[in-house]
Amino acid sequence: MRRSRSAVRASGEVTCPHDGIFCGDVPKGVLLQMALECIRLSSRTWGGTARFPAGRNVVTRRGCPPHSAAIRRIMSTPLRVLFLMEDLCYGGTQRQTLELARRLDRQKFTPVMLTLTGPTDLDAAAREAGIELHHLGCGRRVSPVFFLQLATTLHRLRPGIIVPCTALPNIWGRIWGRFLRLWSGRGAIPLVVGTCRGGGGPARQHEKWLWRLTDHMVCNSEALQNILLDFGVPKARLSYIPNGVDTNFFSPSNPAPSQRESIILCVARLAGDKDHVTLLRAFELVLKTYPAARLRLVGDGPEEAVLKQWAAAHAAGSNVDFVPGGLDMREHYAAARIFALSSVREGQPNVILEAMACGLPVAATAVGGIPRLVEQEISGLLSPAADAESMARHCCRLLDDSALCDSMGLAGRQRAERDFSFTAMVDAHEEVFSRLNLRA
């Protein structure tokens, strides 16, 4: 039985901007979008009652557009967010993106991951988290014709938002994302949220020109944010969202760092930006004062053979351990006395956040977003890039001063808990996705 307008008002429901639709407890922005959707749909006669999630009712009158389709589209169907990755090898961007996809609200978003390679290290973790996972390739290398495969695969998967991560995905994901708007005939879909994470990202991703192919940009350090602003990215289309860390998963362990063996730990992809050679040269100097110290390099990457050759050619190499990367780094953090990172370019490295959450003092280079994480003389010691002598002095200072070592570790833990939670990181991304979807 159809209710009168007065009866609906008496029940406490609210009139929608579109005549004939009455709603209760619905945000104004959603009501407006529903009205626009109703206008877009055909105006054949339709009557009845549709139900919102959480018990919200929409009461219609005969002669109104078939807005039940609009309601289902806007409020019931989770938005497909596709994270386009080069691979799912062990690495900071890969692990941070996996955590973001894993923690998205499934009532609002359906996470999808697409890699340019075949299956790699973190595939099992993605599937265990219930993430829809697809691959363009078969092996660990990117196919020479991936950009053609990418176009048809994106068209088939029909994402609402494409979030490309790292260089190749940020170039080709943006190009095909824009093209798909014309190809699919879906208006403003898919949206493209570009990401800029590493210190070399702006150059590798040609951000000076390609930011224009995005609907929004997300960067994980203030240094990258400033570079993008200088390139002309409007402030309204740019969000700085710092990385997050799970401070329950990564937590201090006994004994305190100062009571452990003299192990200097570096967890990082074995790539040029990380400048492991400077760390090896610094460690060579450390051994003159602390001959029993050890350097543990955890990670994989293209520079592995070069670094192992360096270790084989120098006496210090006998005190260097190369360990493959993995999903769970806690045993390495629990064994180390110092965490060291000698990068020449960085965004906001996850591994420093993890080390801080585990209560380790940090000796690192003052590049990219690292000074935003490590407070000089409070939670760690910062050196200029490519300065092996400065890095060595800082490591020796932390090995020599037990009280300083432990106090810096404690300060880092407190900062990680206070300022870099996963909850804040995920909430900020969800807000960006929701706002763009409403605008579209």
C-alpha cells in the first residue's frame, strides 16, 4: 500500500532532492548523486519500495524513474579498486600495497591486484587475504608486449578505480585507463589514482607530463609532494598519505638492542637507489673498531650479484650475511642492534617504520621522506647520502653507547605508535577513493 507524503514525513523519513523519493538517514551527497542517477536512467513507470543497507528505505511513486538501479549501483555494489603492480616480489611498495588492499572495507570496496609478471613471492599472502589476483605474465619478468595485454585485461576486469604502483604501471596504467573511458563507454570510469612513492619516482614515471592523465595523485612523503606541486599538480588533486605500520605485529622484543650481538641490519631491495655499496664501505670502517660486528643484508634485487662480488673481493665480506627477502622480518629486527639504510633516493621507507616499531635505533641517510620519520638525535642518526665515513661514525656511536642505543629505540617505537598507524593510512585512501567515486 502506497503511503502519502504526509505519512512519510510523520515516520521521520526525509524527502530526497528527486521528487517521489523519500529517504531516511542518507547523506546529502548520496541523495544528490541518486537524483542525478535517476535523471540519467530511463523514465519508464515504476513503483514500489527499495531498501537501503542498514535498513534505510526508499519509497517511490508511480511515474518516477527506476531509481532502484541507481540505489543499488551507488550504495550496494562495492567499488572495484584495482592495484596495478609490476610484481609482488618482496619489497616495500609491494608489502604496503598488499596491506592497503587487505584492510580496505569490503562493504565499500572490492580490492583487485593485477601484476605485469607472473606469480611471485607475495601471491600466497594476497590470496589468503581474499584479494582477487590476476597476472599478465608467466615468469618473474615483464613480457615485452605487456602493454597490449594490459589494455584488454583492464577492459575485461572493469575496475572502478585503477591505482598503479611503481614506474611501468604508473605510465601504462594511466594511458590505458584514460583510453578505456572512451573504449568502454562508461563515462568517467575507470578513475585513475596515480601514486608516487620512491625518491626516483617523479623522473621514472615522467610526472612532469603524465600527472595530467590521473584524476588524483597520492604520494607518501612531503618531499615528493613538493616536487609534484612544482610540476604543476593542483593541490586539490594531490594527497600526502604517509605509510603505515602494524605496531602490534612489529613490536619490541627482549633483550634490549644494547644487549644483543653487534649486528647491523639492513632490510631493503638490492637495487641502485638503496646504495648498499656505501653501507658496505661504512661497515668496513666499523670493523676497525668493532671487529666482531656483522652486517646482515636482507632482500633481493638486480644488484645482488654486484654486491656479492664486492663482498668476495674485500676482507669485510666475511662478516657480511646475505639473506633472501621474506614476508615476516621480525626475527631479523629481534636479532639486530642497529638498523641502517644508506639510500640515495627514497619516498618513505616501510622498513624504517618497522624497525622503529620494533624498538631499534636507526642510522640512515637524510634523503626523501626519511627525515620525516627519523628525528635526528632522538630516534636515530642521519648522514648525507653516499657518505660512508659519516654512516660509520653513527654506527660506531650506537655500538659504543648502550644508553643512547636503547633510548633512541624507545623514542622510535613511541613515534611509530603515535604517528604512523595502518588505520590512518587506510582511512585516508578510502576517503580519496570515495570522494572521487562520488564526484564521478
